[in-house]
Amino acid sequence: KRIGIENFSSQAERTPKGSIFTKPEECDAYDPFHLVQKLPKEMWPHLYFDCGTEDRLISSNLAFMKVLTDNKIPFTFAQSPGGHVPSYWAREVGNSMAAQYAAIKKQLASLKIETPLKTR
């Protein structure tokens, strides 16, 4: 199914390295449930994810949250009413961007690098 985004519409374009996985090992190499347990603690990025409570992916998000919690991996998770639809994403994108900006700013400060953007 095409989703109407240039260079991101086909399954091949949305798959790492531009090809569809054919073996379980290929899937595992990009599976966040596996990756977070393999990555050394000092390499963990800030993890932020959110999901609508009516989204068909809510159970997967909650399962991922459990893996993170069980492995003591820091993260931010938010959920609010809505499904896997553009109106949910439009409403929540500002929260996601604010969380990521704060995480990046904190990381840059720890590296003693000034951020070029000023917050209002």
C-alpha cells in the first residue's frame, strides 16, 4: 500500500537497507525489543514514544514499556485518547518534539556544547 510520501511509500522504501526482511535474524537486527537489551547503557539514546489508547499498536507499546522498565532503561512514554490516525499525530507531535528538544539540549549541555536555538 502506498502512503503518499516520496521515497517512503513502498514497503521496500520503509525497510532498512531498502529490502524486505526474509529471515527472522534480519528482523531481529532492527527489533527494538532486542536492540535495547544489547546496547551498552552508555550508548542508550533518549527514548520517547507515545500511543493512542485506541491505537491497534497500544499493546505493543505497553509491552515495549515493560521491557524498558524490566531492564531499567530510562524512557518517556505517553498515552492519550485516539487511534493510529493523523489527528492523533497532529495533536501529539508538539509534545514529542518538546521532549526530544529537552533531551538533546540536556545532552549537549553535558558535553558543554551550546544549543543554537533559544527557548521562548
